[in-house]
Amino acid sequence: MMGFRRGRRPLHYVVPLGVGALAGALGVAAYTTRELNGPVRRTWRDDFTFSPFEVQVDFEPVSFRTDDGVTLRGWWFTRPASDRVIVGCTGHRGTKQDLLGIGSGLWRAGSNVLLFDYRGCGESDTAPLSVGHNEQADLRAAVGFARERLPGGRIGIVGYSMGGALAILTAATDPSVRAVVTDCAYASLREVVAHAYRRRRVPAQLLALTDLLNQWRHGYSLAALRPVDVVGAIAPRPILIIHGGADMVTPVEQGRQLYAAAGEPKELWIVPDVPHCGAYFADRRGYVERVAAFFDRALTGGAGAVAR
């Protein structure tokens, strides 16, 4: 065997294999952190999208600033006779157009609605985005805008995927949010990334490396984003937790964990055989009616009241 002893490998073979494995591990970690935090690339098609005009909603363009100086832009769906406003939160890298269906449905059900673009997305200012860390400032600013626009109004939040996690994180510390609806929200970001690694047969040991790289490059730990740890603080304000039974992105167990940790009053609606954020599309009318009825109960009278 070329003069080598049986059962031994030459050093110049072993070292490259070790370097190659390390490079591969770093590559996986770097790819993951870029997928979580990488910028949204705009194209000319982004200027040719649906707006509230297509769904015949009375609206006006609005803008507001975050506490770290980022200008966000959105739409205010106007219901002058209503003292309720629902703030809609899209998923990761989403835009306000994604919520035209539920937004127009809740507007027709009698609420003012605010839809907006996160930092680095849609029409909002370019700024480093993340998967729920930086965007907490965006939702705080949106809720603040709703309070100023409708003083004394009753505020609810409906959030999808990352937006659902933001809704929980924000409502847990802001008593002006009187009700929350989440759809396929994560309970723990680290567990969701671990689930994605298992599906792709990526070694579990790489999760720690990914977390370290994410902290170094983007300033936050995956383990820091755990809505399950704070969802209980929303009580006694009501929460409706929706999840697709066939969600392969954020497993349905994440929704069950959130429900178990939440305080009363709480509702869990698992839609069988539905993928990530697919419940709306499975039955648009039924979905809008159920969410609108929840907000109607939660934001009217004692159900939506907050102890002062």
C-alpha cells in the first residue's frame, strides 16, 4: 500500500480531511445565519404588487420611526366609527401585501387595521433584519403609532410565523396590547433551527457553532428568542394560538408548547393537514370569521380589559 503501515493513515491525508470538515461546518453555519438575517433583494417586480385598492379598502399610506431611528411604512385601513385597531405582523422577510386577505377581512368586520413593512423589507428603510430580534423595535413602533392614531383605542395584534413570535414578545411587556392571535409562531427559535437541521440530516453539533456565529455576526443568540418563556405574562388578556397540523417549518408541537405555557383565557386551534401558515388558505371565509369573532369578544367590554 505505497509503503504505509497497515491500519495507519498518512498525516497529510488526515489534516486536509480535518480542515475540510471544519470548512464544511462553517459553511453550514454561515449559510444558516445568512438565511436568518440576510437582506431582502428588491427587484423591479416589487413595484408591481397588489395594494388595498385591489381589495376595495379605505386606506392611507402611513410612516413612523422606531426607537433606533428606522422609518417604517405601512397602510392604515380606516374605520372612523371603531375604537379597535388590529396590527398585522407578517412572517420572516414578508411584506404588508402578504396580509391583505386577513387585513381587509378584519377591516370589513369593523376594525381599523395597520399593516406595515419590517425594516429592510418592502417600502421601509434598509436596515439589518433578523428573525425576531431587530424586528421587536418595529412592532413596538407600530403599536405606538396605533396608540397615537387612536388614543384610548383597543389594540390587538395578529402575527404569522416570526410575526406571531413578535406579537407574544411585545404583548408580554406592553399592557396596551389587549389581545393576541398567532399563526404558526415559534416557541423557541433554537428548536426550530434544530428541527430544520434534523430534517436535512445536519449533525446536531453544528447548532452550537451556528449559534456562536450568529451571536458574533448579528448580535443575538438563537436561545434568546423564546416566546414560550414570556407568553404566560399576557394573561389575563386573551390569546388565540393557531397552527397547521402539517407544518414542517415550525412543528405543531411549538404551538402546543405556547398554549401550555399561556395563561387563561386562551384558545388553541390546530388545523389538520395544513402546512406552515396555511390555515387561512384552507378556508378563507371561516378563518376570517373565527379571528374576527375572537377580536370582537376580546376587544369589547371586560374580555379585553387590562388591569391598570
